[in-house]
Amino acid sequence: MYKIIQNTGFPDQIHRKSDETWIPRDPSNSDYQRFLADVKEQGLSIVEGTDITTQSYVELRMNEYPSLEDQQDMQFWDQENGTSTWRDTIETIKNKYPKSISATTTIGPLPEWVQKLVE
């Protein structure tokens, strides 16, 4: 079985799971030629799309929280002015990303170039 790897900063790569080989999309590469032949003979069911990962509430909140310096500044001015800017900011983020949001990984669709191999 093969798995397509995308979004690594490199062109799409093919991972052959049976022997953990990474195969570049290079027509002169014998492993790539074997991949093409396998897909034509056995169909798309032997190829798995790339992993699609969503973030949990922890990562989502961390990406949105102001820096610690900015939070401390908010707290200072809240104390000086009797406001609740810091609390309101943090509460808004926590409400936006509740603890019920968990990270997930699903298998994405096959890229178009793979699907065209069986046409």
C-alpha cells in the first residue's frame, strides 16, 4: 500500500508502507515506475490520501492568546483603570475554543494526478 504525502515544502511524495520507502515523483525513478504500474494494475484502493489534522482547543487557544507581555500590560491597565480588558479577552478566546474541541486526523482525498493514473 502507498500513502501520498503533501505540504512538506517539497513536491508530493509517495510513501510505500511495506518497506518504508519514500518515492519521489520522478519518471526516471524505478520505484516510481513500480508505483505507476501497481496503481494501473490494482487500482486506486492501494493508495491512501494525505493525513488532514485539525488542532485541539489547546493549540487553537495558544495561537490566539496575546503574548504574555501584552497580557501583563492589559492586567496593569485593568488595575489602574478598573477595567476588565484582560479577562474579557481571555474569556472570549476560551468561549471560542471550548475544551470539547479535540485534535483529529482524517485521510484526505487523493490528489488529481493520482486519480488520473487509472483513466
